[in-house]
Amino acid sequence: MNPLYDRLFGRHAARDAPFLHLPDGRVISHRDFGHMAGRMANALTAGGLVPGDRVAAQIDKSPEALALYAACARAGLVFLPLNTAYTADEVGYFVTDSGARLFVCDPGRSGEMAEVAKAAGATLATLSGDGRGSLAEDAASAPSEFATVARAGGDLAAFLYTSGTTGRSKGAMLSQDNLLSNAETLAAAWHFTEGDVLLHALPIFHTHGLFVATNVTLVAGGAMIFLPKFDLGEMIAQMPRATAMMGVPTFYTRLLDDAGFDRDLVAHMRLFVSGSAPLLAETHRAFTERTGHRILERYGMTETNMNTSNPYEGERRAGTVGQPLPGVELRIMEGGTEVGPGETGTIEVRGPNVFQGYWNMPEKTAEELRPDGWFITGDLGTQSEDGYVTIVGRGKDLIISGGFNIYPKEIELLLDDQPGVLESAVVGVPHPDFGESPVAVLVPAPGAAPDFDAIRAAVKDGLARFKHPARYEVVDELPRNTMGKVQKNVLRDRYAGAFG
């Protein structure tokens, strides 16, 4: 018995139905993909890997990259996908810290990565985005039949490292049950079936593209239009063939910028899901007006996969991330006590989706994962009477000015509604009198400029004096990571000397 492989990858592996539609016109069936995974699993185990070994991979998105993930599950190996933008120094930390036995990289980087692998005591293999490399060659000559390794639901299936913006990156340990329970819950909640075709332009080194989009499709037995990255023209060309799409907010704003994106184009679509970063209320409104669809927002993180979701049927409430998913408990805590509806506190969650702890960091695990299973997310939020959760910000983003707590999201929501403002980010920077003071960073709306008199008047009317930004800055765009999240640490560093 291997719950993850049997119920995720193996569930539809005997079917000849399409699984991957590729840009070059090729179609890979569920059966073909199962054979790819079998050959890859044979290649991995022939190299001496045994259940529990870690396989780190910094490789471009491809069917073969996805088959490596499936092969690890089938062979009982722990899969560690790495952001393709990481430098050799960054990769060195992850490969060494995880104790990876095998490190897979692109053939074009094998020279610089050979030293990384050697220093970590790992074997180096290569795999390119077009299916070339030493691992691909080994798999090509291996048999497609593979005896799936028995594993238990509590056995580790994957590591994902956190971003590490406030210290050393932490390896979140995810079990077979963590991944499987979330995939099955989401497939049911979002009504995915064998008939669905998901437009997939997300990276697969991250929870969103790998453990949500891909896993949900596998559980349901549907298909994916598997694009190497977001390309506006390709997205619009492929949209009529799809029934669903998952993306980050940037995907949706770029689609709205194209006049060809209209109701006729999305006539076959039934669902648009957004996550990884907050979606502006204006984007919600504009998308509904243009297409007739309401984007479904949800909330998750590296350590838990998905925790909440707006409903498939029912009110998709803009500005919220919906209600806790079935089987997931959520509470808002402040000072060790659960707060009431509408009050702000730290979000904690508990359920089968919550990770097993941080690799080689027992103290950090004890700080954030309570003995009774509640995980302290570090996100600040509120919950309404009817269960809808609103994310206010990260705990580290909380601004304490003159002894008063300031939640940036409250200011940002007001600023985003002002004339000439496309979006905003508010950060706290050192202040000689107040300890910290808020700086508002504004991105102008296309063809417009912020009206600072109107903005200051709105802030004066809408917010207590201690919440008023002490300084406004205008930038062309906010710094974001690969998943679209605003990098407030970059802004804090940039404006650290704003008040002398």
C-alpha cells in the first residue's frame, strides 16, 4: 500500500484519456504518464536510492519533471523541488540541509552545480525542459513496470523550503497524507471531474502549481494544458479548450489588459481560481464585468497546502479567502485567547493538511506547531460570524508606532480605492520618536497619477491619526517574488532611512 501513489498517480494510470496537452501538440495520456513514472522510478532506484532518501530537483517545467515527482512517490522517495531562479549558493544550502542523496539540475548548469552536489555529498544528474539529460537517458532504457514501494500515510513525501525572508529557510516536511488529503478535499470542493481541462501556466516548484493544480487534476482524472510559463498570447489561444484555470493575481490583471479576453473566449470555462497573493477588489470587479465569472480565492501556505476557500456554490466574497475547508479547523488567537468575530489576531489551523514539522529544526517546530496539532501560521486575520476569513497581513508586517498596533492591510485597502492608485503597500520603517512609522508605497493606475490631496483627505476621514502614513512614495511597480507576493522586506530595506 502506498496511499499517495495509489490514490493520486495510480488512480487513473490505466486510462488512455489525455492527461497532458503540450504546446507542440503532443498529448500524453494518463497511461503514458504512468509508464514515464515507472521508467523514472527504475532509473532512480537503479542508482541506489532507497525509501526515505531525498531527491532535490532544480529543473524546468516539463512532463519529465512531473514524472520525477510521480516516480519519487512510487519509489518512496522524498521530493524536494527548488525554484529555478535560485543561485548556486542558495541551492547549496537546500541540498546540503536536506541531506539529498540525488540532485537533479538542468544540463546547462551542471558545471556550476557539480561543486554543489560534491559539497553536499549528493550524486548529480541532469534533466532539461525538453526531456534531455542523464536522468532522461537512464529512464529511457529502463522498463516501464515498477513495483510500487509500500509506504504509510505518515511517511514523508516532500520537502518544501520556506522563503527565508526573516532568517534561514526552513524545510517543511509534508507527508503522504498531507498531500493526498488536501488534493481530495479540493477536488471535491471545486467539483473537479474527469471531464475537466485545467489551463496550467504555474511553476511546479511551488505548492500552488504542484500540490494544488497538478494533484487536483490527478485525483479527478482530468487533463492539463501544460504551458512552460505564463504567456499572454498562448493563454488566450488555449483558453477555449479549457474548463478551469488556476493562477496568481498577475495572471488575471494581464488577461484583463488584453481586449481579446472577453465573455466569448471563456464560454467553456467553469472556474477561475486565484491564490499565492491577495487579489485586489478592483480586479475582482473588473473580471466579473468582463467575463461574468467571479474569481474564487483561497488561502494556503507551504506548511499546510490549502486551508480555506471561497465556495464553489455560494457567495465568493471579494477581499476574503473564504471559509475553512472540510476537515480543517481554524481559529483567530491573540495573547493565548481565541478572539471573537471581526477581531484581529493570528490565524492558527489544524487538520490532516498540516505538515509534520521543520527538517532538523526541532526548536522552530516547537515554536510554531503546538503539541495538540494547531499550527501558528504567522498570518494576521479576522473571521466573520459566518466563517469567512480575511487576511490582514503577516505578523512580521505588523507596525507598532508609538505603542499602537497598525495593520498595513487596513491602510492599503483605503489607498487602493483612491483616484489614480492601482495598488499600494504599507510598511513600517524606523522612526526616532515613534519606534516605527508607516510609509505608503503607491503604484499609479495606467495613464493616471495619485491625487495626494484627495488621498490625504480620505486617510484623515477614514483612519485614526496614528495610522496615517508619515510618508508617501510612488513607484512603477511593487517588488514581487515568483508567485506574485509583494516583498515587503525589500521595501522596508529600501525606505529604512526615510526618517533619518
